[in-house]
Amino acid sequence: MELLEKYDKLSEQLLKTFEGKIERGDAIEPRDNMPDGYRKHLIRQISQHAHSEVIGMQPEGNWITRAPSLKAKQVLLAKIQDEGGHGLYLYSAAETLGITRKEMIDQLHTGKAKYSNIFNYPSLTWADIGAIGWLVDGAAIVNQVSLQRTSYGPYSRAMVRICKEESFHQRQGYEIMAKMMKGTKDQQEMAQDAMNRWWWPSLMMFGPHDGESPHTSDAVKWKIKRSSNDELRQKFIDKTVPQAELIGLTMPDKDLKWNETKNCYDHGPIDWNEFYRVINGNGPCNRQRMEHHARVHHEGGWVRAAAEAYSKKKENI
Ligand code: FAQ
């Protein structure tokens, strides 16, 4: 009994230390004591974020061999390689919480772990590469800038580096769109068509509305999320609409209008049925994305085995 009381007291003290750090805005580091819920929440979010970066390489990879110039191909290759690197920083950040890379990949392959809704849509034309860079990376940056101040140290530090690279990605996407809008009528139509198809899924990237988001209240309490899903979505809309108008694109939302009182854009309703259908495995490309990842992961098994054998050999020298 005495031992149990001591244990309870110690747990209470450790929790107070953790809450004190969160309150003061100190970073939580891997060896710090943290509540189980905090650890689980981060593993879920960071691993899903890592999976998104890696799966996100597929729709863009589809255009490497068909890029319209050598320069465009070089830029696209560099961007896709960056996304793979982001995945690696994030898997490493998640590993500091006590999960292995293998466990995370298994969770992805069995459907236990999600990845961003957006990467389940096909990239049909070169304009889609512009739209992915401009809108998808644009939405990702808005979220990730806010995550630079997230409470978990390794996640926050990964975000600082990732954000620098994402802003280059966003600009290269916008440049593609701007160029196409200055081109022939066919090119302009292609850019508008890409805008129409990617706009709504990009808004969904921020997750359900605040009242419908089950993880937000814990995430805000623990300062994992520094802004809510709706706040970030609004920021993205307000930033993107003038960019679209500047190059002559039409917003695919008839309800979109500037609200003088609120000093931001009002937008039309988001199709949440589509969002849940896609994140639960039934989007246009979910099966294709997972099959590709599982196959390539299997084929790369020998590389992992060789790397492991090499590091073991080095340990023994
Ligand atoms: N897609 O309660 P909430 C990129 C799920 S990186 C799929 O609001 P939370 C770079 C959510 O997991 C893009 N599922 O959840 C790039 C939960 O289900 P669960 C990725 C979503 O975590 C560009 C349920 O709905 N960025 O694009 C989505 O508090 C170009 C309830 O939702 C990140 O992951 C969604 N969009 O808030 C790469 C950023 N939204 O897990 C290549 C980090 C929600 O209980 C090419 N993550 N769900 O089964 C976050 O900030 C958060 O996790 C949110 C969701 C905001 C995504």
C-alpha cells in the first residue's frame, strides 16, 4: 500500500513537471517524462505526416519522365527527393518516441495509419504538377509553419528545416501555373482544370472542422497544435485566392467572397463525405498508392538487409 502511494505521488509529480514545461513553452525532449496519451498522439501524427511525405512522391513521380524540359525535370526531381528526405526526418522524429520504422510501415500497409487525403488523387496533366506544388505544398506550409512551434522538440526542429524546402516547392508550382496561364488557350484550360480538381481536396488537407475534430482539444492542450484546423484552412484560403486571381485563374467556388466584417474570405461547403471516403481507403488512387508502396518496399528489402549487415560489421571492428 505504501509503495502504491509512493508510486501515485511520483506519477503526480512527473505529470506536474510535464505540465509546467508545456505551460512555460519549453520543448519536451525524448528522455523527458510524458503522459502516455501525449506520446501516442505524437506517434500517430508524426508517423502519418511521414507517410504523407513518402506517398506524396508518387503523384509527382508520375511526371518525371514526361517533364516538358530538362530544367523542369531537374527541378521536379529535386523536389521529389526533398519530400523523401522530409519523410526520413519525420520517421526519425517518431522513432524517438519508442516506435520502430518497421512498426510504422506495417501500420501503413495494414491501413491502421493514415496518410494525407490529397495523395489519393491522380496527376493527369503537367498542370497538376503546378497545382500540387502551389496548392498542396502551399497548404502543407501553412500547417507546418505553425508546427514549428509544436511542443515536441524533435518534431519542431524537423519542421524548421522542412518549411524552408517547402517554400521553394510552393514557388516552383506557382511558376508552372503562371507560365501556363501566359501560354496558349489549351494551356490555360489545362491550368484551370488542375485548379478545379485540386482546390477542394487541398482545403480538406487541414482536417475536419474544429467541432468535428476529435483530436484537436488534446492537441491544443498539449501545444502539439498551435492553431486549429479551421484557423489554418482560413489562412490558406486568404493567402491563395489573390495569387490565383493575379494569374487569371477562376476560383472553383461560387460562394467564395470577401467578408468585410470578418476581414477574410467566406467559402462554400466542403464535401466531407468525399473526405471520409478518401481517408478510409476508397479514393480514386488509394489502392494504387498502397500497392506501389508495398511492392517497392518489398523489392528494397535487400538494401535494408545489406545496410543492417554493414552496420553490424562496423560495430564488431
Ligand atoms: N488526410 O481530429 P483530427 C505534404 C484524420 S505533407 C488524412 O482533426 P488531427 C508535403 C486524422 O488523422 C501533408 N486523414 O486529427 C508534400 C484523424 O484520424 P485518426 C501532411 C486526415 O491529427 C507536398 C481524423 O481524420 N501533413 O503535403 C486528414 O488532430 C507535396 C480526425 O481528424 C501533415 O500530416 C487528412 N488531410 O489533425 C509531400 C501535417 N485530416 O488518425 C509531397 C501534420 C484529418 O484518428 C508532395 N498533421 N485526418 O485515424 C497534422 O497537422 C494533423 O494530423 C492534421 C489532422 C491537421 C492533418
